Amino acid sequence: MNAPIYSIGTVARMLGISVFTLRMYEREGLILPQKSDTNQRRYCQNDVEHLKCIRKAINEQKFGIAGIKTILAMIPCWNIIQCSEDDRKSCEAYTGHAGPCWSYEHRKNICASLDCRECEVYIHFSDCGKVKQSIVNMSPRP
């Protein structure tokens, strides 16, 4: 499910949206398509599911991009990957709320050496229900 097999045009047709919209979602940090050596975007099935979740939030719940980014910022990534207290102090994803953890450039913490596309947080939260459940079950920050 994580093999990048779909082109941007194919995904746009699958979801009934424009290529421009997919690029905008990427610029906003909502999605992380794989890029080929020739800089072509490739999407895996998890990406498609993640995009369906975004589209549902926009079309059915009437969320805007800013609202979706705020909701995704609430995913307790620090609990999921077991960040140390020191890692949390230097992590914009922990201290901020401008977007999901994968939209930040990680420096000087555990995520600096990780590929966000391969991270459990990014992969796990392609399902809308899992986003909601993680926020509901979130333990208080230490």
C-alpha cells in the first residue's frame, strides 16, 4: 500500500480534482508525494486514502485548509514515536500548531534522520477515523 505507483494525473482523475489542487495540498503540507529522479510526483494507495480524507473534510464537513492543518497538527506524533523530552523541546511539531508534523523541517531531534513518508505517523493517519481516535485518546503533554 505504500509503493508509489500513481502519477499526479491519475490521482487527480481518481478523486475528481485538478492537478493544481493536488499541488496546493502538497504546498500546504497536507500530503507528501514521492518524487522520482525526474521530479515527477508519485502517489501510493495510502496517499490516495489520505487525500480522500482531506476531500471528505472539505466537502462534507466544510473544513478549510487551515482547519485541516490544525486538526492534523493535533495528532500526538510525540507519543507515537516516543520522543524524549529533549526532542520535544526542539520540535516545532510539538510546540506549534501550524500543520502536521510531516510539514516541518526537523532538526536536532529524533525525526531529523527519518523520512516522513516512511514514518508511522504519516502512514498511519491516512485513515480519517484514526486521526479522530488519536486525538480523543491523546494523553496530556508531560
